[in-house]
Amino acid sequence: MHAEAGNLIIGGGAPVSVQTMFDSSLHGLDPASVVERISELHALGCDIIRFSFIDGEDARPFSYIAAHSVIPVVADIHFDYKMALLAIECGADKIRINPGNIGAKWKTEEVVRAAEANGCAIRIGLNSGSLPKGREGLSVPEIMKESALEYLDWFSSWGFDNVVVSLKSSDTAETIEAARRLRSVTDVPQHIGVTEAGSPVISAVRSTWALGTVLSEGIGETIRVSMTGDMEDEVIAGVEILRTLGLRKKGVRIVSCPRCGRHAFDTISFERRIRRRLLSLDKDITVAIMGCLVNGPGEAKGADFAVTGMKDRIYLYKKGVLLKEVSAEDAEEALFEAITNE
Ligand code: SF4
């Protein structure tokens, strides 16, 4: 099975996609600047982006964004099925709903029929924090799985199969178990994520464990690393999980040393400064950022490009061969120039 959100295929053997969620309301924002930000996120590896669609005021900016975004856009709906209908009318490529909080079944049916008529995908998104009533006594993963199956039955009785399911918990064990249970009974595409996963380092650890576990079992067709942090970092973390598992080959791989008492080059601030710019390049390369000449030249041999330092002199290597010696303040531009002229 697969779903289609705009031009993005989710499932059915398509590459696992990375998504994030826009971190503020669209009210009062310049939609053109949002579209620009989406392009930057896309350059980092983001494949699809979700927006909270709260009320009628979102319609105008959302329509603009849906029409101009380089990647498919998703509307996140809670409680009010009319907002789902409006988001579909505004050109959403996908909507995320929890049929359990939409209210009556007929309201969900109206949404599904409108999605079908407009080529819009639907994610059935269930969270452990808002479980439907009526299945008390079962474990949280079982309640989520059973509820999802019930909603999938509804959808299928209405002839709709452009669907993705997410069963999220802030508990990694529940997230893993729910994904496994659902996959044991259906190959509906799954959106995997640990919800409310915490600040960047904590979220990256939890998400790597949960997402890495299920992805390595072949479960998970699209992922989100949810973070109390920047969208850019969510995307970087998601892409890195896929790269580490060998599920995404393209892109820049950064190798950087942790720095120690021997360092003659401040790798921490250099890496922090250039990270997003580097990861936004459309190149398949490894770049090493090393703090001294102990491991620098050695690591440079295994990298396409490497920088290492000695006092205020920075050495730039290309495939292990010294290319240039520059001052610390010229190091960033020298590195990007060398990569661009590759
Ligand atoms: S490369 Fe040099 S500065 Fe970096 S951790 Fe190794 S010894 Fe320390």
C-alpha cells in the first residue's frame, strides 16, 4: 500500500520521507517568507511539512503556501471537521485528523469524501495522550492499533485508501510496540515519531532509538523527529537517522572531532557556524572538521574535504591532499569555494 501527498509517495517501497511541523501560527505571517523557509528546510532534506490549521484566518496564507511550496503541505486539524474541509479546499496535499476527536462519524465521512474528490491524502493520527474511549483495559499500543484499524475500516467502506497512520506516544517502548502491532496486521504506510520528545539532544536520543528500531525492521514510511527546538534541527536529525541506517544515501556527511585539550582549531564553533549551510548543499560528500594535526591529516584522507588547524593557520584538504593554508577567518569561505569548484 502507498499514499500520495502531492508528488510525494509514502510507502509502497518509496524512500522514507522526512517531515517537520511549522512552529508557529500562520496568523499575521508573510506567506512568501514561509515559502522561502520551506525551501531552506527542503535543502536540508525535508520532504513534507505540516501546519496547524486552526481557523478561517489560516485559509488565505495556507492557500498561498500550498500553491507555492516546493514540497507537499499538510494541514493539521483538531476537533472541527469544517476546518478539514476548508484546508482541502485551500489545496492541502494531505490532512492529519484524529477521527476520534472530529466528533460524529458522518463528519469524518464528509472529510474523507472531500479528500477523495480533491486528491488529498489523510493521516489518521492517534496519540497516547488522547486515546478514544471504549477500549479501557487494553494496553496503550493495543488501543491505538485497534482504534486505527476501526478508522481504516471506515475509510475503506467509503472507498478511500490514500491514507497514512501514526500511532505516537512520548514513551519510546509504546511507540515501537504500537508500530509493530499495526504492521503485523496491515501494511498501511506508517508515519513514525516519538511525540513530545523533548529538547534537541534528548529528542535525538529517544527518536533515534525508537525510529531506528522500527525502521531497521522495515516499519515506517515517513518520519518526524519532534523536538522542543528548531525545525531545521528536526530535519537534520531525521535525515541523519535515515543516513545512519543506510536508508538515505544522498547528502553531505559531516565528520567532526569533539575537541580536546590539544585542539588548535575551535571545531565546535566552526561546525556550529557552517552546519546548516553545509548540509544544505546538493552534494554527496564527506567533510571532516578536525581540531588539530594529531588526527586531522589522517581523517582528511578518508574525507572529500577536511579542515584542521594549527594556531591561527587552517589547513584545507581535498581527498587527503593539502589544498590550501588560510587564516581562521577565511576558513569558511575557502572550504565552500573548494566544495563549489569541485
Ligand atoms: S583531532 Fe585533535 S583536537 Fe580533536 S579530539 Fe582528536 S586530538 Fe583532540
